[in-house]
Amino acid sequence: MAISTPRPTLTAGQWIKLFYELLLVVPLQAARNAIPAAVHVTRLGLPLQPTLWNAIVRTLMTNVSPSNLHFLMPPTLEAYQLWMRQSGKHRGFKPAVQEGNYGKTRLMWLTKHDFMDDKVVLFFHGGGYVMPLSSGHLEWMAHLQEEVETALEQKTVGVAVLEYALVPDSIYPMQLAQAIDGLQTLLDQGFRLSSIVIGGDSAGGHLALSVLAHLLRPRDSLSRLDGLRSTPAIHPRNEETPLAGAFLVSPLVSFVTESLRFPSYEVNKRADLLSAYIVTTYGDYLTGGAQDAWMRDQAKGQAWGMALDVQGDLGVEKQWNDVGRVVEGVLITTGENEVFRDPVIEFATRLKKVFSGGVLILRPKEAHDGPLMDFSAGRPASSTTKAIVSFVVRSFQ
């Protein structure tokens, strides 16, 4: 059975806390956040509807505990099954859930074919490692599958969405081990690295970067993680070819939230759905409250933790200067109005100095995780989504 975070059973005290959060705290805080946000974005000429939605999401993430979020939201597998019944099957998608080869991992497929596809996108969903897969993610990936397959004409394309364990119940790097397991499962199934694009949004972008870091310099301690039957080491069938590509949408690249270092944390705090408080709090969940130990690892040059925070003898540029060994190209996107803007731009700029395959897209009038927000709200695909589709098509060609 794969690791997932099931919907918890609440005690009487937890029910009281949930009602208090939802009926009193969240409405009051949402209004308190939405009004200055609306004034702010109106003055700047930014779209109002996405900003108000961001204020509500920011309020939920700030005031509702992870256990209550897990209670309110369907677990990842349940969300996939529900989307398939309500939307996927009607569009020709064939439900398929594949167990990982090395224990406690699942791949949930978006494909319209009975047999193995020619190309595959391995997708890691965002949500701060706290929230499960959403229907917005599935709508987005379904759109990607259809657009890429249409562009490739004679090639079939599938999207494999990784189910990973959520924090704080399972702290990082368990999720990295599961991502490596998912990738190895695809290789064992017969896919070549050159037929695989990995990608993710927000925390999923962090996970995709961590996979690249692990492929460059394997993290031995992954073999000692509880719940995995054997070492999740990558053994490609064609070692001479790297991954076809990696796309990173609003990726988490640093735990640093000080506005002196990254002014976007202050400039965009009203327009975005994230805040310095959320990044720090969710970071504590991710590391099990051991960020000091995490930063010591970063000082040793271990970029599997955080791509921009890596220090030590390698440093950022030296850590990533040979990333071309493991991936052909990397597309990084960020919104002009998100708090992650400055750290993402800094990382992308430093990556591009040492890797000709690095591409950065800065999307005007967009906050955090713009493509996901578009599909969650039923809005048309933006230029960011179209750029991702084009990148995946080029990677597979």
C-alpha cells in the first residue's frame, strides 16, 4: 500500500477547533486581508478576482492547521479518482494507478491509451507539501497532455502524477525518495530518460529540482528512510542520455524570507497567496522543525534540500554547472507579483550562467503558481501555460 495522508478522524476538541477556525477566524482574517489587497492591486492596475482568491487561500494556509486541511480536502488518490469520474473519463482519459517498484509510492496516470505511451511527463504537485493533489492540478495536466500529444502528432503522451506523503506526518526527504522511486519505476517499465520530462509547481518545483540534485550527486541517506523496501537509486537503461527536460513553476528555492535579501516578500505580500509566515511555518513542517540541521547540510553543498541556499565548497554555480549531464533543458517560471519572484529570479540567473539550457519566464500581473490558479478557477490557459506546453513539446522533439 502506498504512503498517503488519509483523511484524519477528529476528536471532539479538534471539531471545536475546526469550527472556530472556519466560522470565526478565517472569515474575519479573510476580510482583513482582502480589503487592503483589493486597494493595493486596484492602484497598481492588477486583476482583482485572482487577488481576492489569493487572500482567501493565504488566510486558510495561515489559520487552519495541517490536520484540519487534511480533513477538509480529499486525499490525493481520492481526488484523482473523483476527478476521473466527474471529468476525466468523459474526455477520454483511462484511469490507471500504478504501484511504485520500491514500496509506498503511487503513480496516477492521465493517458488516453491502453498501452505504454511513447513519452511521459512525471509531475509533482504543489501545496507546500501539506496539501494534497487538487482538481486544478489534474485539469492543468490534462490540458498539458492533450496539447502536447496534439503537437507531437504521431507520438503518444502520458502524464504520471506522483502521490507522495504529506507533512508534518512524513518529513522531507521522504518525498524525494518517493520521487526517485517514481522515476525509477518509469525506467523499469521501459521508458528512456530522453522520453521523460519532470515538472512541478511550488513545492513540486522544489521536488523536481531536488531530483535533479540527487541525480547529479546521489544522496546516500535516502536508502535508510523508513517505509522503503530498498534503495531508490536511479539505474537508467540508456546512461548516455539525460532527461528530456524539467519545468519548474514558481518553485521553492530558498527558506530565506527577509525582505532585505528578497524585496518581493514585502512588495508582493498583499497580492500573493503566500507570505513569509507561511513559507517559514510550512518550512518547519517540511524539516520537522530541524531547519538548523537542514542549513548545516546546505553549508556542505547538499542542494537536494534547497537549490539556492546551497553553500560550501560547491556553491550554487558549482553545484549546478554540470546539470546538463542529467537534463537537456530547464524552464523556470515566476510571477511578477509573487513573494517567490526574487529568489526564483536569482536562482534562474545563476543557473543560466553555467547552463545554456536554462530558461526563465517572468509573467507580468501574475502571482504565485499562476497556471494552477487559472485552471482551479476555470480561466483560460495563460501565456505561462502555453510556454510550458511549448517547452515540453520541444523537449520531446
